[in-house]
Amino acid sequence: MSETENLIMQNVSDSVNWILFTNPVSSGSIEFIKCLGQKLATIAPPKKEIVETKVVMMDLYRLVGCSRNFIRLAGVFGFGAVAFGVYGAHILHPKEGKGQEKYMFDTANRYHFLHTLALFAAPFTKHPQVTGSLFTMGIIMFSGSIYYQVIAEDDSLKKWRITPMGGTCLMLGWLSIIL
């Protein structure tokens, strides 16, 4: 490296060091955290037990148990949400004069994504079978019925009120988490 490059590297290094560590705000924060850590150590000394990652993972696996199928199902639903999002963005949305359908499809896709993520948490709830089943039925009934209405251009499902029933399942799924 040339002398100029070395000087530039040194200046960059000094700047990063000042931004992260030696400016008044950072150095004050670091000192505060050190003092707080020392105070906490005197109040409650840390335990000497070491928990291996392998043991923790086995406990999580046991906790999830047979409900791990909801995690797999969330993976399938996540794939479907992305696939429907791509379909909606590249096939349905370019069509002119489809404002209401675009809004409906985007809503279904957004709820599909959000509740797929919620389905990942189902195995960790008090009643995983109930929570996972409600989210699964809700995604299929709510998002699925809207997807069908928009893609098939068929409103016949409206008379069965499947979409509101699916929305109710999604809401009950969230409530089942707190029970």
C-alpha cells in the first residue's frame, strides 16, 4: 500500500473508533454499563452452571413435540404466500380496471403472510393444537376464499360467508394464545 492509502486507512480507523467508542456519548454509555454490571454482580452473583446448547435444543424439541407439524405447515403456507404474492404482482395487478380485486388480493396475501408467521409460534402456546388449528383454518378460509374470488372471478363463495368465518378463526387463534 502507498503512504496515501495507509493514511486514509488510519483516518477511517480513527473515525470508526471515535464514533463507536471514544466520543462522549459512547464512552459515557460504556462506563454506565460497566458500573451497572458491577453493581448487579454484587447484588446477584452469576450462577456457575453452564447449559449446553444441545440440551436447550432438546428441551425445545420436547416442548414443541407433535406440534412441530404446525411449524412445517407454516413453511408450506409461507411458500404459498410468496407464490400468491408473485402471482398477484405479476399476473393480476398489471390488468387495468381491477382496483377492487387488487385490494382484495393484497389484503388476503398480507393476512396470509402475517398468520403464517403466527403459526410458527403455535407450538409454544399453552394449547398448541387449538391455536395452530384455528390459524390453519383461518388462513385457508379467509385468504383462500379471497384468492379464489379474485383469481376465478367468481363471487359464489360469498353466499357461504366463508371469508368472515375464516377471519373469525384468525381472531380466535390470537385469543387462544392468551388463554
